[in-house]
Amino acid sequence: NADAAKSRAKEFGRDNFQFYAPEFNSSAHEKFLLQGELRNALARSEFALLYQPQVDLRSGQIVAVEALVRWNHPARGLVSPMTFIPTAEETGLIVPIGDWILHEACRQNKAWQRAGLPPVTVCVNVSARQFREKNLIDRVVNALKESGLEARYLELEVTESLIMQDFELAVATMNGLQGLGVQISIDDFGTGYSSLSALKTFPVQRLKIDKSFIDDLATDENDQAVTSAVISLGQKLNLRVLAEGVETDDQVAFLRKNNCDEMQGNYFSKPLSAGDLGKLIAKG
Ligand code: C2E
Ligand code: MG
Ligand code: MG
Ligand code: MG
């Protein structure tokens, strides 16, 4: 059920960062420190983006890359987005930080194209707070203009809960984005609460099945049932379906057998620096 999926998603989040330097813990004092340091982090250019490839399961080609933010904290080392995005959201700092992410991701994607690499889509995570900003569409237009990136090479990732928080506003914003030619996908699909009837009205192109359903795909019949059902749902609604967090041969075999379109995960590649990702795209 949804609660179990959510708690598994959280566990996954924790596991995912075991290799990072000690994080801010959750005491009020630590949170206060985090806010203060976040305020300065943009001015000090402490954020960086990594890019994780998304691969077409039929052709094996890299079709897109997801931009994933990292905070190079001068004392604490690399801080995970799971640690600072929630505080950035609460304080509204996600708006300027998110703007920087959007501009940087578009700039980098255009730079790969200018270097002669085969074009890919860059996917940028957008948080609820950013999505509620009245001028989100203007911000996206600016990032595209400034970078020279064509809209079709930008995709925004939103979650079901973001959409359901204010359904009508979200659909209107998504329609506006689609009018620009920007693509939209639903991230962490299956962990939120969107209804199937709502789903068919979302102007989105792609579903990303949450990693919590993929982890035990080789052995867990419930996860197999959910995953194959989401894949057929996507096919019937004319949406592409991507599996997140793919790590093993068995998972890939299941996804291929069930006609999943795309995968992302450490099986193919972990998130890479822009330079390393460029080399990987160049190799084809
Ligand atoms: P997400 O958007 O669902 O991103 C996928 C996460 O799964 C990434 O964690 C990625 O590194 C991790 N991952 C991918 N494949 C594997 C795998 O095979 N095994 C394991 N163990 N992990 C895998 P990351 O980069 O730490 O990001 C965590 C979350 O933080 C993201 O989840 C997203 O919700 C948020 N986030 C990251 N970057 C941004 C950003 O630029 N803006 C916003 N608003 N949120 C972001
Ligand atoms: Mg994402
Ligand atoms: Mg996800
Ligand atoms: Mg997520």
C-alpha cells in the first residue's frame, strides 16, 4: 500500500547516502544552521549538478539525463539533496536554488549539443514550492532563452503529490509548459495518491516507476504486479514508462519482458559529472 511504499522510499533515501560525509541531523539547532548556510550557498557557488543517464531498453541508447543537485559544503563535504531540499522548500530558498538548477541544466545540455554530441533531453526535478510560483513559466522561458536550448530537450519531473496539492493550478501550469514544448514526467510514480481518473487528464509524457517497486522486482510478486500494471497503464494512456533505480540483470530482464520503455539506475550508470557524462554520450 501507499504508506508502505512511502516508508520504503524513505529507507531507500537513507541507504542512498551512506557514502556521504556526516549530514546535518534534525535537531532545531542543526536546522537553523542549515538554513543560514543554505542562504549563502548560492552566492558561494557551492551547488553542482550530476547527471544520470536514462536508457532506452530496446535500443540501449541514452535518451535523456536527469540533473541531480549536490551541495559541496566547505566543511561537511557533499550534502545529499534529501537533507537540504526539504529545508530549502520550507524557507522558499528552493525558488532561487531551483532557478539556478534550471539554468545550469539547460546551459549544460546546450553545451553538449554545441560540442557535437547526439542530443538528449535533460530532466530537472521541480519541487512543489517552485511549481506554485506564479511565474514558473516565465522562469522556464528565461532558462531556455538564455541557454539557447530548444524546449523539446527539457523535461520537468513532478510528483503526484505536487499535482494533487492543487490539482487545477497544477494542470493549468503543466498545460502552459506543454505549450512551450517542454516535456513533463511524473517522478516516484506509485508512491503518491493520484487517482487513475486524474492521471488521464495530466498533460504528461512519461511515468517514472519509483525505485521502491523495482528493488525486489526479481522476487516480490506484488512489486512485479504493480510494475507490469504501470507499464500497461502507460501503454494504454500513450505515456512512456521508465523504471528508476535499476541495479541488476534480473530487474532488466523483467522490465524487457514486460515491455518497459526506459530505465535509469546504477546498473547502467550512477550520476556522473557533466564531463564524464559527455564522454559516455560520445561513446554512444
Ligand atoms: P529522484 O528525483 O527520484 O532521483 C532519483 C534518486 O535515485 C537520485 O538520488 C539517484 O542518485 C538515485 N538513484 C538512481 N539510481 C539508483 C540506483 O540504482 N541505486 C540507488 N541506491 N540509488 C539510485 P539523489 O540524487 O540523491 O536525489 C534524491 C532526491 O532528491 C531526488 O529523487 C529528488 O527528489 C531530489 N532532488 C535531487 N536533485 C534535485 C533538484 O535538482 N531539485 C529538486 N527539487 N529535487 C532534487
Ligand atoms: Mg527525479
Ligand atoms: Mg524518483
Ligand atoms: Mg524523489
